[in-house]
Amino acid sequence: MAKASQAGKIVEAGQQMLMADRFAPANRRRLSAPGFRTFLAIADLWGLTEEQRRLVLGYPSRSTYHAWAKKAREHEDFTLDVDTLTRISTVLGIHKALGLLYGAPREMVAWLRGPNTALVFGGRAPIDVITSGTLDALLTVRRFLDAARGGIYMQPNEVDEAFTPYSDSDIVFR
């Protein structure tokens, strides 16, 4: 059921639709500098060391990492590979989910750095999973937080602790 296509056209694969040029160099160039700047800001907030930052990014060489950072800070164009952009996108998703679950950056960082008893963390801090160097680990934390946003895995925060679930009798159709 897949359709072959040219760049810029939609590729149909089963039920999913993807833009064929999604990973085109021009699109990656457009996203690389702002994505990397945002990654650096999040890494600063989370207190990541240079080594941890490189692990999150797939462990580029120190010189490559510093070249990217310099170009991003100076708003110069450069093009990251698909893997690195996917890792940055996953970090952005983790950060967004933490922002929705926790009100203050301090609480976000406390959750990241504290031990977690959920099975996927095995008592380790989520930041240790994030900085393990694998894309799978990043995606695991992202999926965990997405599920937590949906009410799975985590205890309610202070605002929601006193929430009483609706019953069928509370729902009125008019």
C-alpha cells in the first residue's frame, strides 16, 4: 500500500502519512541551529555536563560539539544529521512534558535527578537514563512522561490530589 513519491510529496505507508522531504538537507539545515540553541538552553537548565550533553547527542567528538555550539550561538547555518535532530526533538519533548507535569523548573530538575522506582528506571535517576547515550533510552523517558501526562505511572501532583473523579451520575445530557 506504499506509494513511491518525489521530494515534497506525501508518502503513504499503511495508515501513516509522511512528507517525503521530511529529512531533506534543506529542512534539517532550517531546524539545526534553532534546535541546537534550544537544546543548549535545556541542557543548562538541567545542569548537564559537556560529557552528558555529548552522550545525549549521540557522542559527537568534542570539536564537533563545540563547532555546533559556536555556530548555533552565532546564528550561523549548519546541518545536523537525522539521528542528532531526532535526539534533540526527544529532549524537547521530555522538557515539554516535564513543564506540563511540574510547575517550576526546580521541580522538573528534582524529578530528573532523584531516584525513581518505576520499572523503566530501576531505582536510577531519569537523568542517568537520558544521558546513557542511546536513542532508545531517550525515547523511553519521553514515552514514560507522555504516559504520566495521561495519568499513568505517577502520583497526582498537589493540584490534582484532591480531585474527585466524576461518576456516571455527574454527567448530564440535555
